[in-house]
Amino acid sequence: MSDNKQVFSPGQRSLLTAVINRIIPAKDKLPGAGNLGIAASIEEAAATTPGLTRIFNDGLAQIGVAAGQSSAGEFEALSNTAKDELLRSVETANPVFFDQLVLQTYNGYYTNPEVFELIGYSLPRLAPPGSQPELLDVSLLDEQRKREPFWKKV
């Protein structure tokens, strides 16, 4: 990530990594979103507009404050159940932030080439230069072509 795209402090990055590991936790062969490094793509997205930067900074501060009020003292030290409860309360209190957090987490995770490989998805192959791939099986239009027009001819 380039320096001009950094809008989070090291502490916020660490918190964000732990939070998104709860949104998409590791399961079987799939890594958690935080472990995959999705926090960097979220930070890049947050840096695109001052409004989004503010939403994320405020939301991460809200999580940090709520976690600091617990007996464990910080988010990473909480049990998974306590983390989930805290995130539910933030979702209720700050739905705009939480919607963006989930959206950016999912976008980063499910467009990651490593996740593609692990779930067995491969990108469609591009047609060779100069080729004219058939985009539609035109026989699918036969039934429609037999019908009378439903619009008024002028």
C-alpha cells in the first residue's frame, strides 16, 4: 500500500484485522479475512473519500472504546462470543459503518485470487485477440421470432 493511501494508525490496522477475522473467520482450508490481509484493501477503499475515511475511523474508534470498557481491555483479548456480541452492538449503534465494513470485507475477500483458488473458482479465459466469440446461442431466439410483435408498428 502506498503511503498516501494510509488512513489508519497501526493500532487501527491491528483492530481491523481482528474484527474482519470475526466477520469472515478461518474455516477448513479457507483463511480468515484478516489473516488474508484484507485490511489493506479496506484501508484503500476508506481512503477514496473523506466521508468514508471518517466512517471507518469513527467505527473503529467505537469498537476500540467498547472493547476497552470490557474486563479484557482490548478487542483481541475478548472471547469470540464477546467479540461477536460487541460487533452486534456496534452494528445496531452504527449501521452505516457496519454495512460498509461488511461490504468492503466481502469485496476484498471474494475477489482475492487466493480465495478463488481455494474455492475452485477460475476466471473465464479471455478470447484470443482478433477472435469473434459467439456470445449467444441464437437458436434460443427461435420461439420469440415466431411470435407476433407485441409493440405497435408505426
